[in-house]
Amino acid sequence: MGAMFLDLINRLTQPRPEPFQDGDARLALAALLVRIARSDGDYAAAEIGRIDRILAARFGLSPEEAVALRRDAEEVERQAPDTVRFTRAVKEAVAYEDRAAVIEALWEVVLADGIRDQEEDALLRLVADLLGVNDRNSNILRKKVEARQG
């Protein structure tokens, strides 16, 4: 694994993570998208495609750059600490508005395959809570995504 990944994982596991630089924030947020997509044990092509589109739109990336970021994020997600520590580190390092946008993106991934799986649902509720986004706001974001996809 590259030094960049090890450095990010090490910083994520510190007792008080420092605010992320842009590239690290992108990678950590992308890794959260991968974690939610993998949570039901079926990392579906629809979810992978949705992650790529979210990353391209959110960060102004070309399709190739989005795929590269997702592949890097898959490796970070494999090496990342448990979801609670990982998500708390993201919360410490990312502004609230960006965290709410992450919850919206996570709902896009959960709903991408047309199935709201219990494992994905439970993990998303946990992640939203850990990121400081309450159930009400998370539900508003879910409905916004459903309306777009509907």
C-alpha cells in the first residue's frame, strides 16, 4: 500500500485527527461511500457506477479521475478502522455542510440498486449520527434523493 494511504489511515486513527487537506477529504469521503455500498455484502455494479458519478460531480473530476479516486478509496476502506472511529475522524475534519452532502451521497449509493437493504440502512443511520446529521435531516436528504431518482 502506498505511503499516501498509510499516512491517511494513520491520521484517521489518531486520538484527535487534524483537519483534512482537500485530497485527503476526497479520499476519506469516497471511502465512506465504498463502505456503505459494501455493507450489505453485495458491492453491486449499480453502486460502483453511482459512486463514480457522485465523485465526478462533487469534485469536478473526469470519469477516469473518478474511477481512480474510487479505486484508491476501496483500498483505504479496506484498511480503515472500524466505522465508528473512521466516521468520527471524518466528522472532526470536515465542515457540517460537507457532512450533510456526504449523507445525501450515501443515500444515493444505498438507493442506487433499487433495494433499501437493512444493513445499509442501519449503517447509514449510524454514520449520519456519527457525522452529527440527525435522523430528521437524514430523512429529508433521503427523500430528496428519492425524488431525483423517482
